[in-house]
Amino acid sequence: MNPGGVAPDGAKPGGAGPGAGLLRLVEVMDTLRGSCPWDAKQTHESLAPYLLEECYEALEAIESGEPAALRDELGDVLLQVVFHARVAAERTDGTGFTIDDVAAGIVEKLIRRHPHVFGDVQVSGPEEVKRNWDAIKAAERGGQGSALPTALSSVPFGQPALSLAAQLQRRAERAGAPAELTELTTAPADGTAADGQGPDGVGEIGAALFSLVARARAAGVDPELELRAAARSYRERVNRWAEEQNRDPA
């Protein structure tokens, strides 16, 4: 879907500059919220599954390597952002916000966390940029003493387990936690621990998977994406096998 015929360089025919399509999307969302019975009844909670679904479909489009599919899926993700902002704008308890508030918040954050671009800070390369980002982020949280509890408390546990493990390890590492903490203690081989779990409350398989995530990170790969690639390869392998089984022997 490409409303308005946005040109590849971001400019629209007729002289409208980049961002005009976003304004049109906001207008359409306003109309739908007021005129469509389904759109009018939606809440943040009812829309949550669609937000998750669209993000996964965008990831699928990235993995497919199809630019047109990615464009469409990013549009669906964008719709969810605009939809949630429209719902929030209707609140009357003082907690509401608009799409402009959402945009202003991320603009302010990007400027604040890029002092080497919008300020006079000098950096030596991408790694220092990342360190500065983390330091600014920690300062914004206003944590006292060790930054570790605060850093880990903000990790969303609703994400896939491999991504969750990787993010926890990454955040802990940045806060100075020793690498050996990723080696969780498992149940003894004689099975004396209750429910097959060790002192850390983790079974042997769970501990091995957590350790494997650490190994993947040390190798510079994303464990979630690696397993997704393996799953995709397995699906194709099974499909080929099924085709061979259904093939006429003659």
C-alpha cells in the first residue's frame, strides 16, 4: 500500500515534502476512529495483539529480503503507533497524549542521546557512541548506586525467551556484571534436587540454553535471529522431504 504515491526519495508528486504521507495517515485514522464502528471500539488492550503480530510480520519481511513486503509491513507497524496515539488522545484523566507528543518525545531523546551530532562531544567511533548512549540512558533513569537493578528491571519479560536472555545478559554486562554469572547452577546428576532443578532454580536444559545465548553473544551473533534462520532452514528441509514423499515413484 502506497497512499499518495510517495516517490523513492521521500518526496511526493506536486511538491509535498517528506512527512506529508504521515499527516495524511493521521487524518485517515481520525476519520476511522469517528466513523468506523470497529475502529471506534478499540482500546490499547484490544490492539496489543495486532501490534505484536505486525512487528513479527515486519521481521519476517526483513528476513525474506523483499523490499516491497517490508514497506507494506512497516506501514502496518506505523498504523499501530498512530492508532495507539489516537486512542490515548481521547483520555480525559490527564494521562492522554497525541501522536505529536509521541514524535516529540523520540525527537528529544535522539537529540539528547547524540551529543556528538547535536552538541560538541567528540567520539572515536561507533563503540564510544554506544557507551555514551548507555551512560546518558542510565543518568536519565536517575538510579543511585549500582545501575544493575534498574537496568534489568526495564527488560520486558514478554519477549521471546532467547531475546529476553540476550537482553538481560547485554544489560548486565554493560552494568559491569561478571561474565561467569551466566553459568547457572543446575540440578545434580543424581536427581536429588526437587523438580530436577539446581540451586538457581534452573533445570539442566534451561541452564544450557542460557549459556548458549552467552556463547552466541560472545561470537557476535544474535541468538534469536540465528535460531530463526535455523528454523527457516528446517522448514524448507521438511518441505522438500514432504515433496519427495508425495512424488509419484514412477
